[in-house]
Amino acid sequence: MGGGCVRRSFRFLLRLTARQAAALAACLEDHRTLYNAALEHRRTAYARAGVSVRYGDQSAELKHIRADDPDGQGRWSFSSQQATLRRLDKAFRAFFDRVKAGRTPGFPRFKGCGWFDTVEWPKDGDGCRWDSQPEHSTATYVRLQGVGHVRVHRHRTVQGRVKTIAVKREGNRWFVVLSCDDVPAGPLPATGAAAGVDMGVASLVTTSDGQPLTNPRHLAASADRLAAAQRALARKKRGSKRRRKAVTRVATLHAKVRRQRLDGAHKAALALVRTYDVIVHEDLRITNMTRSASGTIQTPGRNVAAKSGLNRSILDAGWGVFLTILAHKAESAGRKLIAVNPAGTSRTCSRCGHCAKENRVTQAEFACTACGHAAHADVNAAVNIMRAGLALRQAAQAA
Ligand SMILES: [Zn+2]
């Protein structure tokens, strides 16, 4: 625990001048055009001769493309353009892997205007420079080839060594994303506290202390809308204009759910690592199996619990995201994470240990038929999860 180094990314808002915003938009657009042209090249070669064009071929051609278009493609970083070609290469590799696996994947697609939002510079100092300070000594700038020195709203310190720099457009805002190596894993001070967490749908996680770290209401609302949009899409005729519209709506809502889910997961994980030295959670692989088999998920209860299967699966998908984020944060904070088998945790009384299906009155309520202990069902489960984890740890330490 503690010590060691990790890789971490830092994301900051860019404060662009009007001229820089125009240049960056042109930069993104040219990278998109390059991506689509390279895709067209590969498609044609594949369709006409069954030949697959390699990354090396396309990268070699880049020199000519730049030379022929000095005021267009020639303005931008060679390396960022190579990164774009590599991105296409990755899409093709994934495509051929799926073909090899005997599936029938869709061919890599052309990127429409709103579907290409990132330019990456694979190496700091090559067509880009982090923390480049032209005249200002207090502000932070990033220099981007063809765009200039762009001011960065650096709301926190960057640690480690900047490895790659990316610029991402989100709506009408632009962000710089730094991927840093050798970030010291800074352990947080010990709190002496441990917690079990129960993962649910109404609340993303509930702790054994009784803290619900709730799925934001707006996430549930977006999941509803996404489920409805997906049902609507299924009813549209293939190739119709209405279908294209419905596809766009589903994609937009997907992106929104993903953003809200990430945001909620980050907040919940941060709250946990700040408060607890030891965090015990359910082993997700086992959880998914047992829950779908036992059908407890279908038990009607509070708000979200009664929703359709599609909506549920949208919300459930947040658990994996949450655990990944929690694992990262726990590692860099020097916290201990323990995964336990969740079997029986929702039916067992956390006071007397009596295990019975009847203990679970509703989705939300737990009342022990042996000792009368009554609690919120998620809190009762979280306490059991914590006990199981601490027992595991004790056994490991004794061994
Ligand atoms: Zn009991």
C-alpha cells in the first residue's frame, strides 16, 4: 500500500481566444477528414482487391498529403496525424479480430461531424508542449502546433511526467487531457475506519454506516429516457429518415448516461476512499450471476426497482464502472479493497446471523424473523459484506 507510482490523467478546461477556437476547430476537422480519407482508402482496397492496407502504408503517405496541402493538413502535427491513423488501424484490427472469431461485425464507419471529438499528440514536446510559458509566469499554457499558446484553467497540480496530450471537444467547450506517468501514489492519512458497500440500483452504493451514495436522480431519469428511445428505435423501419433520427437520439442519450454515470461513480468512490482505510465490496462476477438467477432484482419495490429490465440493465452497468474507478482511487490513496462473495448477504441478519428468505420484507426493508432486528435492507447487506471482508483479511493475516 502507498508508495510506488501510478499512471493518471488530468483534465483541464481550455480558455481559448476566438482565433484559437477557430484554429482548434479546423485542426479537429482536418483530423476527421484525414480519418475518413484513410478509411475510404482501406475500404476501396478491401472491396476491390481484398487487400488490407496497413498503418505503415498510410503513415508513409502522410508526407505527400502534407506536402500537397501546406495550408491545410500541412499545418498540424505529423505525430497527431499519425495518432489519428493509428486510431483507425485499431478500429480495423478490432474488426478483423471479430471476423476471425466467426462473427459478422459492422465495417469501421466514417466519422460524422459530431462523432470525432479528440485529437491526440502521443508525445509531449512533439507538436505540442505542456506548461509552455511564453510571457506569463503565473498562468499555465499548452502549446499546440498550428493553434498557438493556449491558456489552461489548471485547477489542480499536475503530478508525474506528462506523456501524452489530447484535446477534446465537448459541446462548445474544449478540454486538454494529460496522461501522466510516474505519478506518486499518495497515500491518504489513515482513518482507522472500515466499511462494507452494497451495490444497488436506487442507490449506487450504500455503506455499512448507513450512508447511501445515491445514483443521482437525473441518471435514473436519463436511463428512463434512453430505454424509451431504444424501444422507439426498435419500431422504426430500416433505412427510414425517422430511424436515422432515432439512432441519433439513442446515441445522444447514451453519451449523457455515460457522463452522468462516470460523474456519480467518481463522487461515490472519492467519498469512500476519503473516509475508510478498508473498503469491502461484492465480487461483481458472482453478484451478477446470483442476482439474475435468484430474481431478487424483479422484486418490485421502490421507484427504480420496479422499472423495466432494459432500464435496470442501464443502471446496473454502472457497477463495473464504479468498481474500476474505486480500484484506481484506492490504489493511489493507499486504501485496501476487498472483494467478497455476496451469497446470502441480503438475507442474513447482521445482528444474529439468522439467514432466511423471509427476513427480506421488501426490496428496501429487512426484518429478522428470529431476533426482530429491523434495518434498511441495503445497510443490513453492507454490514454483512464488511464482516465477510474483515474475516477474509484476518484469515489472510493469520496465515
Ligand atoms: Zn436476527
